[in-house]
Amino acid sequence: MPHDDPGPQDPLILVGVGLPSGPEAPREMAYVFAEEFARMGYGADRILGLFRQPFYAAAHGAYRTLGEPAVRAIIDECAAVFGRARVRVRDAAPPAARPTEREEAP
């Protein structure tokens, strides 16, 4: 099967679906994006920078619809609640040497 012409049963084919939404959809999207990035450890200024970038189409659309003051308030709220945990990855200490089952048996 050619790469550019997927079959109708291809499980990896992209499918777009339109969903009905109300006037609060951009605000809810902004909360979801702000919470997600705050949970990943991003600071408020960095999250606002993401909303300003057109590359992040949905977040930028919410930014354009709501305006910067509303988005900044949402980001500050999410950062205050979810931005407290910081993730730090460290190598684990090697496990202490334990005797094997053969060494324990008399």
C-alpha cells in the first residue's frame, strides 16, 4: 500500500471530528492548557509565552478570543494551584547487595 494513500481500514489514519461548543469553550480550553503546562513545571511567564505563539493553534486561539488579561488570570490561578510541585529526575542509588536464595538456604 502506498504511503500517501492509506486504506479505509488503516488504524493510523487521522480522523477529524467537529464537536459542538458553547461560548465558554475558549475559557475552558485555556484552563486545560494552563493546568497541563503548570503540572509539567512551567512557570506563569513561560506558559503565557506558549499562548502567544501561533504554533500552538488552540491555545493561541483562546488567547486571541479571551485577551491577554483573562488568559494571564487563568494562568496565574493554575500556576498557584498546580505549579508548586517540581519534578527532578535523579539516578537511583544502586541497591544494597542482598544474598541470593542459594546463599540463604543452609
